[in-house]
Amino acid sequence: MKMTATAKRMAMEIEAAEVELDNHRAVLSDLMTELTEARRAEWSRAGGCEVCRGWGETLSWWTLDGSGWDERKPCTNPACTAKTVGTDPTSTEPSSRQNNRSLAQECPSRMAKTAEEQRNYAALAGMVEAARAKIEAIRAMYEVRVGSEVVVCRGKKIAIGTRGCVFWIGSDRWGKGRIGMTGADGQTHWTAASNVEVAFEDTSPLTQSQSILCRLTSQSAA
Ligand SMILES: [Zn+2]
């Protein structure tokens, strides 16, 4: 299927937003590595027990059938006292479960301790979140919904460039997406959902009355 100008524009916008997200994630990841190492070093300096990694007990028997059968025994390190027990931020709980997560993975925000670290963490996590939201917003902007102003971009039965307003979205008996739209000429058209795309001011402006109709349809659908 040939890509339309609108589809190309969406792909480019999403690609740019994804690059941004990756960049922010990489910086956040570096900060997390740094913070986790600092917390691990502090834990180690405070006498953290390397035998049990701070859990006070180790796994003594397990089966692949699940962690419910795990048996644990108290830590054998005589220096392992209540004072040294405290989770190593990089260690997972002694368990046969392979997907156990460490404190650093489970609660990354807890790796930031000083006010400066907390500020940096919050700023970077916020940037990652914003970049993610931006990608969602781009997708939503190009998504055909009831009330969307659309333009016919492929197919044979309706003239390419026909503009209209979507009043129904569903699927045919084979499960393929279909839409019903009221054309700018007032006619009702039914076509494959893949034959239309969201109309933008600069690519295919609607007439004013058509635009009002779309807004009304959109409101009644909400
Ligand atoms: Zn121990």
C-alpha cells in the first residue's frame, strides 16, 4: 500500500519523537546506573553482608516448579547481624523465581537520596514521560474516530480527495475495518477504514459547514 503524504508525515513525526524518547531514556538510564552504584557502595561500606546480599537468609532448596516450594536458611555469615541486614539495592530476594526484580528495578525513585539527586531524577523521569505522551498525542491526532474530519486517500468507488465527516466506525463480516462518512456534498459514503485518513487544514481543508457537522457528530459520540 502506497504511503500518502499524511501517513509519511505521521511516520516522520513519530520517528522524531521516538528518537527524543530514546535520548531521554539513555540519559535517565545513565543517572540510574550512577545512583544505584552509589547506593550499593554505601550499603557495602555500612557492612552489607555479601553472603546473603542483605536479606538475612539464602535459598537452600528450590525446584523449577515455582517459588512456592522454595526453602530458605538463615545466613551463615557470623558477621551478618540485624545491623547489616538491609537490602542491597542491586540484589533480588532469594528465590527460585527468575523474574525477581531488585529494589533498584522495582523502585528506581528510591535510588535518589539527596535533594539534588531527587531533582535530577524527577526532571529526567518527567522528560521521559513527556516524550512518551507526545508519541501518544501524535498517534491520537492521526487516528480516525467518530467525528473525525477525513479525506478519501485510496480506493476506487469514491473519488480520491472526497472530504467528509465520520459518523460510524465498525468492521465488515470478515473483520476488516469500515467507516461511514457524510461527504461534504451531504452524501453518505461507506468504505474501508484504510481508504480514509484524517484531513488537516493544510492538506485538505473542509468547508465551514462540514467542519461544524463534524464537531456535532464528535460531541454526540462522546
Ligand atoms: Zn548475611
